[in-house]
Amino acid sequence: MEFGLFSVSDVTRDPVSGETPSEGARIRNLVTQAVFSEEAGFDVYAIGEHHNPPFVSSSPTTLLATIAAKTTRLKVSTSTTLITTNDPVKIAEDYAMLQHLSDGRMDLMLGRGNTAPVYPWFGQDIRQGLPLALENYNLLHRLWREDVVDFEGSFRTPLNGFTSTPRPLHGVPPFVWHGSVRA
């Protein structure tokens, strides 16, 4: 069993002081919170992915790499990375890089996302969310397990002889959780 601290990274008014922190202050606070969570004995620190106010975690890999660099045993994770609005090639490369930088101390939680306006911001249609997610999960799985990938799907340009880099640490893909708010 692992115990963790998860944040959605919202920038909201402090209920004690009444002050609303700047985005920069909130980002620095998330890093401080993660370092403190390791010191307090927690096993995992996870951050959600959001692309609209009042949230600041639009780039979880950057934030989690910073946290991994400032901790020694804390596992870093997402809660949740959007498999539908991120290109699976970019997910494969970004999270393999994070896996290397954290010396394997990372997991990845993937989900479809349930905020309709986010889909068109990334050129997608929420009505295609399920088939898009399934296609992207399949491609991500292959990118981490096959050295050379040929792929043709419905939602992205084809891949011909593509190798995702860096390759997963020690040839073992990151552990992937599936996050969902519905069945």
C-alpha cells in the first residue's frame, strides 16, 4: 500500500489570509508541498493536468521533473494525463524522459478527460472521446514496447518506421493507471 498526496493545482483564495497567490507562487508552492510530502513520509505525489484557469498544471512533466530532482524516494505521478488531447508520441517521449530523470520513480495515470471545451482546444471532438482514447492507448502501448512502429489510425498522421526516444528505462515502460469518473 502506498500513501500519496494529489493536487489539482488550483489557484484559489487562501481561506485564512484571504489572499490569492500568483500563478508563480502557486507553482512554487506545489514543489514545496511535494518536497514536504516526502519529508512527512508519503510515498507518492501526483498532479492533475488542466489547461484552463484556475489551474496551473498544464505541463505535468515539467513540474514532476522538478519535484523528482528535489526528492530522493518520492514517486511522482499524474492524476490524470489526458490520453485524448495529448499526442501519444509526445506522451511516450515525455514520460519516458521523466522515467529516466526520476530514476524510475514515476507512474502515469491516463484518462479521457470530461471537460468538453478542452477537446477543441487540441483539435479533437469530445463525441469521439472513446474511440480516440482507445486508439491512443493502443499506440502508446506499442511505442513503449516496440523499437520500430508502423501505425495508421483514424485520429493522427501515420507513423512509418518510427522509434520513440528515449526508450523506457531498462526496457520497462512506466506503470500506467487508468483514471475515470464514470464506468
